[in-house]
Amino acid sequence: MLAPISFDYAVIRVVPRVEREEFINAGVLVFCLQHRFLEARIHIDEQRLLALWPKLDLYLVRSHLEAFPRICAGDSASGPISQLSQRERFHWLVSPRSTIIQVSPVHTGLCGAPEDLMDNLAQRYLTL
């Protein structure tokens, strides 16, 4: 059995009305330096979002959320941020924001395989 490795993760949230501080989890972001693993998984529950703010521009929210996996993958079409190192991309993605797309505090732990961890976190935090 392999020794556990350290990882960092954060939950990506949509906060439709920032002044009300209500949010819906919309993604999970996992970084594991040892395995050179950086991935974001997105799931948008449109009905729940519209329940918080019926006039929300779902197309705009979706386009911003879909940038997370592209930046993680280093997709050059995602601009200069995607060309940074994995560590730099992770820290840029989890930096605090006051927009409707926000990221939880970063949590750290140990895991066996970051791919399995991503599956577990997605099941735990996203409405799948």
C-alpha cells in the first residue's frame, strides 16, 4: 500500500446575491503536487440557482464556471493564467473574490489517489 499523499481542495460556489450571502455549491477543485494533479469538476443545479435569484444570467454563470476546468488543464485558450505552473494556477483559482463566483477556504488532507478523492468530494459537495 502506498503512503498517503497531501492534497488541497476547495469548493466552488455561486453566490447569486452577494449581499444575502446565500450560495449553491457548483464545483470542486483538487490540487495534489506530488501527483501533478490539478482538476476542477463542475455541476450546475440551475433550478436551485434560479430559486435564489430568478433573474440570474445562467449563461454567464456557466461560462465563468466552465473556465475552472480549462484553467486547471492548462488550456492555452483560457489566457495567460492557464500558462502558469499548476501550483500558481491553483492559488490563483482559490484566491478570495467578491463576485458571484466564489471559492471556499482551502482544506488540506491526505489521500491515496487524487482521482478517487475528486470523485468522493464531488459526491459529497455537489448535487449529482
